[in-house]
Amino acid sequence: MAKQRARGAGRQANQANLPVKAPMGKNYLLTIGINRYKHYNHLQNAVKDAKTLAGLLLERYVFHEFKALFNREATRENIIRTFESYESKISKNDTLLVFFSGHGYYRKKSKTGYLIPYDAEADTTSGFIENSSLINLLRSIDARHILLIFDSCFSGSILISKDAGMKAVADAVEGFPSRYAMAAANIELASDGVAGSNSPFTEVLLEKLQKNSHHKLPVS
């Protein structure tokens, strides 16, 4: 059996009560995948995960703008610049979906989570992207809905209510702003999967998206 490597930590986040339906806006997709790191162990399937997910989303769902950052393109500067570019581009009725597949890190003493970009230096977190910094970048984006999907390390989660039916939730959440995050693990390692396949997390995500027969699919 081929050796599986590890990635990081994470889970999911929140929603509220049910208001009026909002006008439709544009959907933006950003995928980031890093197999080849400058100073860290290489991964086997991160880029494949990002490309496969993007292909499925662009084929079966509606996205008006797509951007991808793979390997050496996914530097700390490029990732931050991309998020900053959305500040002036994305409006209040738009949706942003971000998928990151790569290494993550969690510092136990400070309880701080990070994404590790391609060019991060070894033995220091100075070149990482702290989760709180990412959240601050997202606060500047005036989107109605933002969904982060991390196949890496991400800490903190709030599950949305499962009391309402799928269609009721999907219709309702369009009426108010939301910020969600999904991740492959909580504060433990996540498998990279067998070389040439997808990670276990992305494999299940792809299966759910492929089999979905609903016009709208809630985060839950």
C-alpha cells in the first residue's frame, strides 16, 4: 500500500434565522493547491484536489470568475494580493468560494492556526498566513456569502442547524450574509491520501457535489 502523508486541522462554521430572499449576484471561485513547497515536505495530491474540485464546480455549478494558484504561484504575497483584489471586485450580493489544499500548522500554546504558502521559510511561522489574518482579509470583502474549504489545518467551528429541510435552508440562507468554513480535521493531522488519488476529505466532498441533484446545496 502506498504511504499516505499528513496535512493539518479544521471543521465548519455558522448561520442564523431565516429572512427575505436577496437578489442574485456573481459567484467567484478561488482554488489554491500546493504540492511542491520551497522549504517543506512535498505533498502528493493537493494540486490534484484543487484542480478536480474546480473542474467539477465549473462544470456543474455556476461561477462567473475563477482563479487558481498552484505550487510556486501560491506564495504568501500572491494569496494575500488575491484576497485584497476581491475588496473592490466583489459586491454585497456576490458569493466567494475558496478552496485551499496544502500544509497547515497549529501552535498549541497560543492556539493559533496557520496556512502554509509555497514560499514559507522553515523553522518559523513568520511566512505563514495566520487564520486571524485571513479572517481580517475576509472582513474587508463585502460578499453576501463566503465559504472556505480547507484540506489542511484550520481551528474552530460552528455547525449550522439541521432542523430545517435542505431546500428550506438553501432558500433561506440567500437572504442574509454568511461566513462558513469547512476543514479536513480539527486540531490533528489530515491525510494527503495515496499518490495519484484525492485526499480522503476531498474525495468525499467531490462525491457529495457530484451526486447532488438539488438546484441549491446548503453548506450542511
